[in-house]
Amino acid sequence: TEGGNGKEKAGEGEDESEGGAKEVVMGDAQASEGEGGAKKGDVGPGDDVKAVDDGMDLECNEDSVAVDDAEEAPPAPPAGPPLPTKFVQLLSLETCIMAADKINAHIDELEQMKVILADVQQWVATSEAYCPKRSTKRTKKSTAKPTVEQVQEHITAVMYFPVDLVADQKRLEAAVVAALDWREKASEALEEIKEEEEEEDDDKDPNAPPGPEVLEVSESQLQALRSILNQAEGVSIHTDEEQVVERFMDVYEWCHDAEMAFSSTKASVPISDLERVIKTGIPICDDKFNESEKVPDFLRPIFAFGKLRLSQLTVALTDIKQWVKEAKVAMDGSGVQLNLATGLMEKARAFAVKTDDVTAACKELNAVFSWLQKADAALRGDPKLEMNDFKRLMEDGEKIKVRLRDVKVRGSRP
């Protein structure tokens, strides 16, 4: 070609193909080649022109050009502000701003740099809160951890800063990978626990009472679940699997502590202990998460047991407070009536939990019953009492606030 224009000069003589025909296109289009390879030429005076359909010979070339363009096209930039092409170290940016602050003049670029620095510092602080540089002992619940989506969104924001934050970015990306890897292992471990639980269910007595009336968790199951939580200590990102296992262990330990604290073998406990246990159990046992689809079916019985036991203790606390109020009114009056004392004692025996207030009141009520038994025997003359002994019996009745009207009437008769 001459002059880079992509055309060949036609010779003075006509070059003939094997068929003896020469095809010429108008203008700058390429001449089509015959069987003998006819050359391309310019249209000259007197030349025969054969019309060629526009684009007929370019169809293949157009396709190839389109493919090449598609292969070489750069990726579309993400939506949002333009991405920086040059980056500086954070320390260099801080040093530059400190130096510019000493200049006694208003500099628009300085204000822009301060805005960038503030945004970068906030991003770095959030990164440290999400994924600390130093691994620390587990100090917060899984719900306080950031989600995978939050960390990924935070990573995306770094591309808009003209500051080198590669180290922090890589640490966050590694944390996401670690969380996803742990999630997979935890899911496998939960599946193994489920299979073990199903095997143990096959060996159970079919006549045994079903949950949630029984707090029953095998030691092997507890060990496996604790192992999952221990492995999650190094994972700084929240996962549903960790929250499920964490909640299961919280509910189990709460139920176990409640069983031990209010065991029937204990005489009584302060009512404040009952209030504290209930207050602790409400966010653990009475929570919508426990009934969500995230909880595997084989873990649901312990959650149902915890909710049932929390409800039982709450009802017991209400009944005990009402009972104590009624007993206090009875004992602070002119005396305890026999029928009222009998009713209070029957209610107290039905309480699954005995508090110190109930125990103290029951002690006084028992003293009433004991005195009434002695008084009844004395009035029947079995055995007969001397006058002084009978007076002491009456004085004892006054001290324990027995309603003595009928007794005095009978005692005054000869």
C-alpha cells in the first residue's frame, strides 16, 4: 500500500484473472477477488464498473471486528464517584496536612484533604472494630459481631480512597474467608450431632415422657457444641451457626442453673434470687430467634423446655408475691383465723419454689396449728390442765396472734 490509505494503485494495463474478469467497487471499498486473485484498483475513466451489494464482502470482517472489540473492552467502572488512580500512604497524608496547616493562607485543596483524612480514619477505626489486628479472647456475643455482608460492603468502600489501605483490606478479606470456612465446618459438625441424636432417640424408651418436660442433653452432644463455640473464638464475623449454638448453650446453662437453684432439696431461697433468674432468662428463653428457621429441629426441644420453665417460674413469682401479701395482712390483723391459716398453708404446699418469705410465714402458721392442737386437747380435758397452765396457754395464743374469741368463751365456763 502507498501513503497508508489501504489502497493499491491499479496498473496501466488491466490485470486479468483466470476467468478474465475484473471486479471493481466504487470509492475506497476493497475490490473483490476472482478465482485468479484479481487485484484491487481505483476507478478510472472508461473502466467497467460492476455494482456490489453494500456490505456483502464485509460481513465476515464486521463479525470479527465485533469479537475483537468485545475481547479488548475494559470492564465497566463501578457506580459511584470516580475511582482514584494514585495512592499515598496515610502517614504521608497526615504529614502533608500538618505542614499545610502552618501556612497562613486558605487552601481549598487542604480542606479537601482533611475531609479525605477524616473519612479514611473512620474507615480504619471501623475496620479495627470489625476485625482487630490482634486476636483477643472471646469477649462479645456473636450478635455483636459484624455480618459478612457488612464487612464486604466496608471493603468495597476502600476503593474510593486515594490512600494505601491494602493491609487493612487484606485483613478484612481474610476474615471473611475464615468466617465462611468456619461456617462450613460448623454446619458439618451440627449435622454429625443431629445424626448422633437420632441414633440415641431410637434407643430411648418409647413410654418416656417427651420434651419439653425433661431437661435432657447428652454429654457427648454438649462437648461437640462447646467445641464448635471454642473454634468460633477466632472468628470475628457473625454467622448464623455460631448464634444458634451460642443460644443453645445459653438456654441449657440457664435451665441447669434454675434447676439447681430451685431444687426441691433446698429449704428456701431469697425472692430476689427468683427475680434475678427470671430477669436473666427472659432475653435467652423468650426470644423469637429460638423459633426461627435458623434453629435445627433437633435443637428445638431444649428451647421449648427453657421457655416452659421460664413461664413456670414467672407464674410462681406472681403467686408467691400475692401469697406473701395475704399472709402479711392476716398476721398483722387482730389474729389468724383457723380457716384462713388452713388456706394459706395449702397454697404454700403447692409452690414449686419456696422463698424465704414463704418459709418464714409458714413457720408462724405452723405455730398456730401447734397451739390450736394443744388448746383443743385442753378444752376436751385430755389432759386436764391446772389453772396456771391454762393461763400460760392462753398467753401463748396471744403472742402468736391466734383469734381466741371462741376459745376464751369456752375457757370462761366452769
